[in-house]
Amino acid sequence: MYHKISDFLNEWKRETETTQKIFANLTDESLKQKVTTEGRSLGYLAWHIVITLGEMLNKGGLSVEAPDENSDPPNSAKDILDAYKKSSASLADEIGRKWTDEMLQDDIDMYGEKWKRWLLCHALIKHEIHHRAQMTILMRQAGLKVPGAYGPSREEWGAFGMPEQR
């Protein structure tokens, strides 16, 4: 639960930095990676994170500058990263300018339910974490290096003078 806008914005900054690290390791070729032929591709999951920033927060009454929620993923990893950077910055700006601490307790209509604004912020971050985790599996399958999110990744243990963790 968030009681202050600054608490959310501080966590948002940390989470967007992690998402950007993951997105920065994608390649154009890796965007096609899937677990199964019916599954979502790595590019789709990354784009889903991007478009959700506008989709969720605009439903919450803001005007986040983001690609249309029905748009197809680009074929360029750089385009996805650039769109994420722009949209995540717009989201932080919108919340910082338009919401107050007191407004976090307000009810808003979300997906046919009543949510508190703080819950929207919470759900947004959890949604992003969930899909980043899915992406790391596909990144490993595509042969990409996976950066650490909440601690070192397998490859990063060497920077600490320790053997790779398996």
C-alpha cells in the first residue's frame, strides 16, 4: 500500500531502471523467441509492458503518453526500449503532477471494479515484475545475457569474485 506519491515514485524509479536493463539486453532476433508455438513471444511480452503503462493509468484518469494498447509490437528492440523510456517517464510525470497523497485513497473504476488509486500503482508494478520474470526465461532460451533484478544473475556472480551460480 502506498501512503505517499513519493513512495510510489521512488519504487517506480527503481523498477523502471530494472526493466530498462532487461530491455537493453534484447536483440531484434530475440523478439521472436517463444516457449511454445502458441505462447507469447519475448517481443510481445516486452511490448505488453510498454502499452500497459498507458492502458492502466489512462483508465485511472491520467494522460500517459504511450503507444496504443492495441498496437502491434515493433520488430526493433531499440524501438521497444525507447517507447518504454518515454512512457514510463510520462507516467511518473503525470502521477507526480496530478495526484496528491490524499488522492491515493480515492476509489476509481478499473476493469468493472472499484480500486483505490494506491492499488492501481501496486498492480502496475506487480504486473511489470510478473512479465519481466517471464521475459528472463525467454531471454535464456534465446541465448541472451540476463541482468540481475533483485540480486546478481548467474553471469554477474563473477563480478563479485565468485563462481557462477547454477
